[in-house]
Amino acid sequence: MNESTASSHGPAAPSPIPPAGTWPPVAQPGGGHRPPHPNAVSPLTAPAQESTPDRPEEPTRPPEIPDAPPTEGDELLRRLQALIARFVVLPSGEALDATTLWVAASHLQPSWQHAPRLAIVGPAKRCGKSRLLDVLAETVHSPVLTVNSTPAAVFRSITEEPPTLLVDEADTIFGSPKMAEKNEEMRGLLNAGHQRDRYVLRVVGSDHTPHRFHTFAMAAIAGIGDLPDTIMDRSIVIRMRRRAEGERVSPYRTKRDSPALRAMRTDLARWAKPLADQALHLEPQMPVEDRAADTWEPLVIVADLAGGSWPRRARQACTRLVSSEAESEDEHPSGARILADIRRIFHAGSDPDSIATDQLLFALNGDPEAPWGEWGRGGLTPRGLAGMLREFGISSGNVRMGDGTQRKGYMRNKFADAWRRYCPTVHPLGPAPRQGSPR
């Protein structure tokens, strides 16, 4: 593949996402899980289906699960949702459902293994971020509202009975690389507190006695722009926006409106307290995997305990918000984005065995919709490319080109494992060979 070939083929569109398997069962309010439908096929055991080239498969939505018998929690969550919507316009129904469930989940923190963060971010001022925190401060369990607090003060406020941290103006903490570096300890605290039994060790007193401080606590973090990647990865992300013409909310007045919100907090705590042991032992099947499943599990369990339409809506919110963030991650000029773009370049060139570094950079920097042409003064460089790919165990070397010459470049087979792991839907490869099997 020469440079003209690389530039004439634009990045190919991603292949459709394979259809999902049967929607997982949910926990019945009061105990257990619904058994799967007798004709249901597990996505883990379903035979792989090949798509025909002339008729590509289209993504299909998983079938909606039926509503569950409502409990008192169903009515409480509806009331809470109406209160939130009275003062704040959330960007979508799924975002409103997720925020409602997150508030309720804060009242069951002793039952959770993971404490989900609620990242309330927006592109500019006046998007409703602080107003949403005002409402959360009156409805979550044991709120601790902080603005530009020190890490020492924050972790000293976390006890074995965790509060709910509410961090406003996070852009003053993480808004620039210099700020983020200065506040690295706060980022580490928020990351560690996502999982139970991650402690901060500090010396206290005149004799400098080592002391363990708790970090586990749910946290809502609001600010302009994205938070650090490691925090976003542990968060349910609510991307706020300014109200459009015709979108109306009630002005929030503390003396007038806080009594109703605090009464809602009391009702949620009363409902949740006897369910703590049941919540601890529920293991709902999730529509997402890995850290996203850890983060969303408390919200899905709360939805299953409440019944009604909440089990279905919680999973819809989970699927759509996680998918939306995955798409945003693909646009981020690092991480999996570089792998996806390189996969498209190889595919556009009919998957050669190797590609020269200068040809690869010519295609990357020449894509007007990719960030690489603006990467530094002259675009992405060989050294910059090598640095990003090194994170995935991919390195360059001498490669033989189609004309028989040798040049510095990359072998296609070195990308295969990373492509399968980090961008599996971009021109999918065949299954990986089993360990020990001939290649």
C-alpha cells in the first residue's frame, strides 16, 4: 500500500454492532430472579452467525422485559423523580431515571461492593449542574457537600458508615493538567473510594502513628468539562446542557422547598433500611460488563427491589448511557481511538501484512475528521504514535513492503489482539486462535 492508496481510502464506517442476546432476567421484588423464557438463547451459548456481505446485519434492540409487581419503592421513586424534574431539566429520560436510582442507592451503601460516582458534567456554565447538586444534597443519605476541599478533610469525613460526597466546581480541581497534577491526591481518593476496603494510610498525632482512613463512599461530582478518565470510568455520566426555550423549571428556594426534599430522604431511608440484607445478596444479570457492571449494579438492584417499570428502565438507562460514553471515548484522541483508526486504514488497504510508518501517519494525519492532524505542531509523529501503541504492547520494526524493499513500519498481526479487545466492532476479525493451536 503506497501513500496515495492510504489517502484515497477514507476511514471506513464501523461495522454494525452484533445483535444482543436475550435480555437478562431481573430479580423479583422480594427475592430471587425471574427464570429465563424457555425459548431464550443465552448470548454465551448461542451459535455464531455469519453476516452476508450483501446484506449486513443491523443492530437489534434486546426485547423489553415485562414490568414487575410494584412495591412501595415504585411509588417512592416516582415521587423522587418528580421532585428532581421540578427543579432541573435532565438531558434525557434515561439520565433522569439514573439520577433517581442513584439517590435511592445512596441509602443502601452498606450493601454495596462498589460506590458509583455520578459525574455531572457540562460544556459551559448555567447548565444546571449546581442546581442538581442542591437537590441531591437534600435527598441523598448523609450528604457532605464540598467545594475545593482538601483531600485530608474529605477522607476524614468518611467513616465506616459512609456519607454521600457532593463535590461542586470540580473544574477548579481537575480543569487543567497543572490543576490535576496539584490535586492528584483527590483523584486517587475518588478512585479508591469506588471499591470497598480501599484505605488511605496516614500518620497522625505527635508520635506519627499510622492510621487507616476509609475511602468508600458514593460521590456526585459536578464541573465544567470532563473529569479525569479514571473517575469518568467509575461514573454514571450525566451530560447536562442549558435549558432550551420552552423548558421550564421551578426556582429553588431552600427555606420553601427543602422540607419536601428532606421528607423524601426520610421516606427513602425508611424504605431502604429493611432491604439492606436482601440488597446485599442480590446478583442481577447486567446488560453491560466489567467496571460498567460494577458501577451500575447498585442502581439495577434498587430498581429490582422497587419493581413496576423500574427494572426495565434501569437496564435501558444503563445500556444507553454506557453506550453513549463508549462512543465519546472513541472520539477521544487517545486510548482505543488510535487502534480503531488504524484498523480502518488496514481494512481500506485490503488488510496488508504490514504498513510503513510514514504511510500510516500520512493516512492518520490526512483524515479531516480525526484529531491526529492537530496533534502537536505538525500532526502525529512517529515517536508520538510509537508512544501510544506501546501502551498496548505494539511496537514498530523493519517490515518488507510489496515491492520487496524494507522500511520501518508495523505488522498487521501485532494489532490483532488489541483490536479484538479494544475496538471489536470496527471491521471485526475472526475469533482469536486458541492457545497452543496452529496459527
